[in-house]
Amino acid sequence: MLKELQLFLSLVLLIACGFLYRLTQRSPCLFCLPPFKSPRGPEDLLSDGRSIVFIETSERLEPPPLVSCAVESAAKIYPNLPIAFFMKGLSNASQLAPDPSHPAFSLLSALHNVFFFPLDMKRLFEDTPLFSWYTKVNSSTERYWLHVSSDACRLAIIWKFGGIYLDTDVISIRPIPQENFLAAQASRHSSNGVFGFLPHHPFLWGCMENFVEHYNSHIWGNQGPHLMTRMLRVWCRLGDFQDLGDLKCLNMSFLHPKRFYPIPYPEWRRYYEVWDTEPSFNDSYALHLWNYMNQGKRTVVRGSNTLVENLYRKHCPRTYRNLIQSPEESATREPGPSTR
């Protein structure tokens, strides 16, 4: 009986060793995080013109909590669409493996419909009006280069592939039903922080031409919201919004400011305050948190009961659970390179 038991255990051990060997041949690290799924390229993934696009034009690879929340909330609201994040800091697909030292990157990589792509501007701008501008501009002398290059990239990506572009400080709360649309920041004034079009829409081609013809990098927003507003006035004769209705022009929609900007930029601090009765945002598709105005002055704190904390808890629960700290945790955290 003992010999039979020993033989059985030896057989189980042999099978287990064989299984472990096969696993180690598939991955160099048996207990590492699974490698990030990497499609062949955006041309394949985004070919049907229905995707959500984010862009990072700095070299930063680790998204801060607000960026993580924006991407996670989009992945949650659009579970059947690819969420494409183009990052300039990614030089090739070999950098796409999750890294425990980058918790936000690893968190987003684990989401089934989030995909990261290197942002190669020269290649992106080929066959668009932006190529001649890009090959001549001196980025080192540009005061707002991160913003200007982002303005250009979002136009080219949505023109080439179609889909919805979202700024990385926009929290999605319900699906956007329109295909071709601009988002009003105020009456008769368009933003470029949220917009969506089918591939090769002529409005975006016109925007890229206007970008080059009226390029002035000394004026903040000239290539962004001001450009969208200029082009909207060329294409459409729109009046003021009536009640909460959106406006139509040709095959485009101009969406009411409440859809994305229910709290206007002069009041951006209200996101970081405690409300007696929190707004329902029933008329909104997403919320722009005006991070450019904030500049890191205010952050999300666990247990603060601020409006933004409750938005994180509801719309990006993984980010909230893994990246948002209480005041006690922040005080005891060892300072790292990013906090010194």
C-alpha cells in the first residue's frame, strides 16, 4: 500500500513539474503579472471607427490618479469599445508589460479593453496637412508645446481612425450617443477636450488646415478650443442654446455645455469641496475637471467626502481603491522621486 502511494505521489509530482516547465517556457517569470495584451497596431484595433482615445504628449509613463480615473471610467462606461491610450513616452511594444513600480499603469493594463500605443507624431501626421508644420516647427522654442502637440495629435488620430477623443481629466459617467459632435464649453464657444467623429470627416481635415494656416503658439488655446470655435463658425450659423437642447448643423451636433461642463472653469474648485446635496449630473455624459486650472493644487483625499472623492469612488473604483490615500497614509509615505 505504501509503495502504491509513493508511486502515485511520484506521478503527480512528475505531472506538476511538466506543467510548471511548460509555463516557464511561455513566460520568463512564472509569478510576474501577465504580459499586457498588445495588438498589432492602432490600424487594426481602431479600424471600425468606434473607439475612445486618450493622449499623453509628455514623456510620463506613470499616469497620475486623475488620468487613471479618466481612463478607467471610460473603460467602465464603454465595455465593448477599445480604449486607446497613445503615450509619447512609449517607444516600442516591449515597454508595455505591467510594472509593479507603476501601479496606475499596471491597473489600467489589467483592464480588458484598454490598449496602450506609442505616440509617433511624425508617422501620425503623414498624409495630413499637419506634416509640413511638424517637420518645420522647433519644439524647444514653443512655450505651450505639450498642449499644442496634443491639439494636433487629437485631430490627426480622430481624422484617421474615428472615435471619441477625451482629455485625461474627463470622467465618463454615461455613454455619449452622438457620432459626429463638438462639445460646447459655453454658448457659441466650442471646447476641444471632448469631440467625436467618424473617420475622414471633412470638418477635421478643415481643422488641420486651419491649424497650419493660423498657427500662433504664443496664444494659449489658439490651436485648440479657439480653432474649434473658428471652424464651427465657418461651418455653421448657430444661435444660443435653448434650455438643455443640443444644436444641429449639417451632420454634426453641438452639445450643450451641461453635457461635459456642468461646473464651468471659474468654479473648478467646487469639485474639491463638500456639498450639502451633491448634483446628480443627469444631463451630463462626462465631467471635465479642469486640471489645467488646478495644476496639482488640490488632490483627491480618501475620507474627505468631497464631490471628486465620491466621483472616483463611483466611476473609477479601482483607481480609488488602489491609488487614493487617506491623510494619514500621505503623511507616513516615504518620499520618492516624484514627491521631493
